[in-house]
Amino acid sequence: MRRLPPEIVGVEPCPVCHQRPVKLPGLSQPLCLHCFAAERLTHERQAATSPRYVTASIAGPDCPACGSTDVDADGALWWCESCGACTRVAS
């Protein structure tokens, strides 16, 4: 995955749900936080059977550390405004 161009983050609508703005790169297109989490969950379930690969992204619409929904992303990083958890999700 690659970082999204800054001019589309938070501006263009998510091509999957058409309701929220894009925040992070998906496997084939930019996605909002909700659609990114749904795509990664499916991908992670498939990868769980492989001993060589596990996705490490925690990015989604809820913080796994504190449960807050006050999260955001900038096309490469995801963070929680409540507890300060942060992770890189694109390279």
C-alpha cells in the first residue's frame, strides 16, 4: 500500500460506501475508515490460515486500545485522539 495523495484525503467520497471521505489506501482503491477496516478484516481472516503472513494494521473506525470513535487518518497514519494510539498503515 502507498500513501494517498494529500489532496484527496478527507475530500473525495469513498468509492465503496459513497457516504464518508477517503482516509486510507485500500488494497485496490482509497477507502474511508469503515470500509478500510471491513476490507482488512476479510483479508486478515484469509491470511490467518497462513503461518507466514498476518496483517498488523489496527486502523478502523474504533480504537482497539480505548474503544473511542474519535479516530482519524491522513492517508498514511491512523491515530486515536482520546488515548494517543497511532500506527502507520501505508508505506
